[in-house]
Amino acid sequence: MKYPNGQEYKPKTSRKSHKSSVEISLSSANRGMNLENEINLSNAYYKDHDICLITKRPTPINIVKVDYSKGAKITHAYFEEQSTTDYNGVYKSRYIDFEAKNTRNKTSFPLGNITPHQIDHLKRVIAHGGIAFFIINFESLQKVYLLDAKYVIEFYENGGRKSIPYQCFVDNGVEIEQGYNPRLKYIEAIDKKYF
Amino acid sequence: MKYPNGQEYKPKTSRKSHKSSVEISLSSANRGMNLENEINLSNAYYKDHDICLITKRPTPINIVKVDYSKGAKITHAYFEEQSTTDYNGVYKSRYIDFEAKNTRNKTSFPLGNITPHQIDHLKRVIAHGGIAFFIINFESLQKVYLLDAKYVIEFYENGGRKSIPYQCFVDNGVEIEQGYNPRLKYIEAIDKKYF
């Protein structure tokens, strides 16, 4: 069993939750965007400033063996596939749920890394009145977009498209402004789109 | 480092998400309540019947070492303390967030297992307009109550009480009806209290 996104596991700066946000921002500056880290930093900013409360779900781990002779050391475990999205929380009383993805592609966002479980999850979020979207970082274009999940669901389920054209983001998404702190002002994009 | 609640890790039935709910219900019948399992089964029922979408956050794991020679086998890791609550999701467009706890105590619910992080988290949920509560199983009394988080926060922060009297649950909580499927009809309690 592999790590869901096929990449090797790297310890995340965000796990050190007691470090100040600014410290982490500075040390990661000019090293190219680590989307997950940028979102986690933005969430920390939004939390500290009482703007919203959005958290990352921990990666699910399937634990096979724990050694209690050494203080509950896990000695055998595997990464499990996330059956939901990575982020959820609350903003202005509404339920927020989203998935964040990176692509180097300049003309479209490939849907290969989205699982059927995630599509099912996002459809249910919408059905129950939640706000569901994707944050897509077009790395090569240095553009980050918020796109409502309904477009992703449509492209995923109908017509057999394996990707979403960049133009769909321009036409239907909201570009997320990038700054110093918060790094990704995605709440402004939510305000534009949903409130 | 120990498992946050001080108990040994047991693999959860709920992880086998592809088993039918009924099958699991039958096999766990009359063996005393495993609160987490009952909530997970109720959530599966509520999801399947399009009533709400509430999921359990995975236990956060601090990964020290991964062996990629054997397909991303985690060989060294520790349980981390959950800094949020165990459950969140969406019901009737509202954000839902709660923690579930078991007690054998007959006259009060001891607050020893609630962390300051969880109290902070629940205060923020309330501030952003989310619905925040505890589900407490009084094991010896065979009674399960939903209690709004504001009472727990109050007892936790003021007056130095180390527990919440059972009478507070009777006076301010909503008893959760137990049944066959869903096992814990906690959505009915949410309806009574919040809608």
C-alpha cells in the first residue's frame, strides 16, 4: 500500500503547531509554494484572528502493531486513503469543506488524483447545504484558484473528461490573492463566491 | 508518549467501512456499548439515508520513520494528542462539532479527559456560529446525553469544578434515544435543541 498521492512522506512544518506562523513563513519563503503548508499557515492566521475555524484532517493511518514496552510506539502501520477531503470547518455559521491540489500543468487540471470517495463526499456536502470547493494551485502559472466542487463533479462524472481546462477556472472560479500573511487569502474568495 | 486517552489501542470495527452497518450492529449487540463504534454506526446510517454528513477525524499520528523498501511501511510513529474534537460535519447547512465521552460515574461527568485545546476549539466553534456539544454516555446508568458545549466550557473554566453533576445533564441536556438503527438517535436530540 502506498501513500495516497503516490509521493513520499515528508514531515510537515505545520505539525509543529507551537511555532509562530511568522517564523515558519520566513523560513519557507522563496522556496516555491508548498500548497498544504500555505493553507495550514493561512488557517492558523484565520484562527488567530477569529475569522474562521478550518482544520486539516489528519492522514488516516492503519495501525497493525503497537509496542507498549516503549510507551505506545507504533512499529507497523500503513497510510490509508483519505475517503473525505483534507480540510473542513466553519465560517459565518456555514460548513466549509474543500480539497487542495497542486498541478504543474499550464492548460488544465488533471483529475487523476481525485478519488471517487472524495467526489461522493463533496456531493453529500452540497446536498446538506455545505460549501464545497477545490483550491487548485497552477504552479507554473503562479495562480491559485477556488473552484466550486460542482464543476469538478461535473467534469469527473460526465463526458469522460480527464481534466478541467484552465479556462473553466478563469470563467467560473475565483482567483485567490496571495500575500504575506495570510499567504492565501482564500476567505476573500469564499466571500466573493458564496456570501 | 501515550495514547491520548491513556487506553491501549484497539483496531476499530468502524475502519472496515465497506461492511454493512447491520452486520456490525448485530455482532456488537449485547456486549455493552462501545460509544465510538455506536456513533460511527449511527453516522453511517445518517450518511446512507441522506440525513447528515458527520465524520470522525482520524487520530493524529506523529510519523518518525517510514520504510519504503516494503511499500511505505511506517516502522516508527507515535500517537499525538487530538487538538480538536473527534467529530464534525454538516447538518441542515449548519456546522456540527462534538466530542464523545464515556463515564462509569453515576453522579457526575469528570472533566479530566477534556484537554484545554478541545475547550479552546469548542469556544471558537460557537463563536463562528457552529453547533458544539458533547455526547456523554453514562455507562452505569445506561443513559446517553447531548449537552451543549457552553455548559462544559463553563464548568471547565469557572469555579474549579472537576466534574459536571448528572443533574446538569437532566436539566440542560437532551437524552439521546437508543435504538437498533441508528443506534444513537442523536440527530433527533440536535433537532430538539437547535432547530
